Amino acid sequence: MKKLSQAIALAGVMTAVAVPAVQAEVEVSASAAVANMYLWRGQDLGQGVPAVSGDLKVSAGGAYGGVWTSSGDTTAGQEYDLFVGYGGESGDFSYDVSAWTYVYSGDDEENGRGNTFGLTDLIVSAGYGPVSASYYYVLAGDEDYSYVTLTGEYDKFSATLGMASGIENIGETTKTVYDDSDYTHLDVSYAYNDNISFTLSKVIAQSLKAEDAATSEEDESYVDEDLKVVVSYSLPIEL
């Protein structure tokens, strides 16, 4: 009930913010992208399978809403994200508040990523100049899960430090139970031009261990710590 009340309150705030924006010019934008993997919070969700994604966004003033979709998640299937938010700038200071709901075609709470199914995040971001921070608060889903990012930009380079904690997963294939799921990853990106970018991603710390339910083997790493190299190509779509 508490989460429902929070969601209703959020919807009310978004509606109140969006009303003045009706007077502003409405813009519709879209884009498509392809990458050699689906990188999500320092993890390759597609296990090496390339991902194709696209988005459609409607904005008016600082208010916006739309849908983002992607393939490449071999565990969960096709992904559809619905979002609504409001953001703006004042001098060097920037801010953004949005709500995202993640929907999967293979929705199953026991397939290894149960924390992301039926999940709605409230994302609060603030920035000053080239530095910004974001906090992901779970409105619906695994209430113990949280995610925080700190991002810095310089010219064509950017770096993001992401910290995830509180995941409790059950792996359907490996039959392992995961607990104490805290990890930190670092992503360093380079924008070659407006379309092509390169990202190096590495899990630099984790407390999560896996205990095999059948053999009781311990100290198996759950989060893949291998260095991941992502090459992506994005293209805006004329509407």
C-alpha cells in the first residue's frame, strides 16, 4: 500500500508538472541503435549476443514520456521500457526526475534476474557542469535493491561509477542462490562521433558470492568481472 501511494503521488506530481507544458511546443523524436552486447549496469545480459534497440519520445517544455525497447537479453527476452519524467537546467545546474517501468516478454521471477521483473524505478538525477549523480529508487519490485551512479564528462570522454546493492536472485539454470549482492562497476566511454561510441566496462568490487544448492560449493563469483568492450552505433530517426 505504501508503494502504491507513492506511485499515485508521483503520477499526481507528473500530471501537475505536465499541464503547463501543454502551452509549449510538442516535439517527437526517435532513434535506433545496435551494439555488440547488451550492457546493463556492468553486466552483459545477452551473454555475447548483439542488441538492437530503439526509442520514441514525446516532449514539451521540460516534460517528456515515451518507450524504449531492446533485444539481446537472452534470459528475459524482448524488453519494453515505459517512462515519463521532467528535467531542466539553471546555469550549470541540471536536474531530472523520471519513472521507468521495465516489461519483458519472458517475464519470470525465477529466471536469474528476478529483481528487474515487474520493476518500476523512480530515478532522481542532479548535475553541476560535467559531473552528475543519479539515484534509482524502487517503487515496485525488489524493495531491497538500490542503484547509484556518479558520472563525469570531459570532451568526448565520459566515466560512470555504478554501485548496486541488495539483489536477491535465484538462478534457474545454474541452480544457485545469490545473497549479499553488492557490486561496483566502472564504465569508461569514448564518443568517436555523433553515431559511434566505444565503452570499456569492468566490475571493480563485489561482495556477492554464490552457494550451489546441490553441491554446497562456495565462493563462486556471481557478477562477471571480465573486462567488457562495447561498440555501439546509434542513428536518429527523422519524424
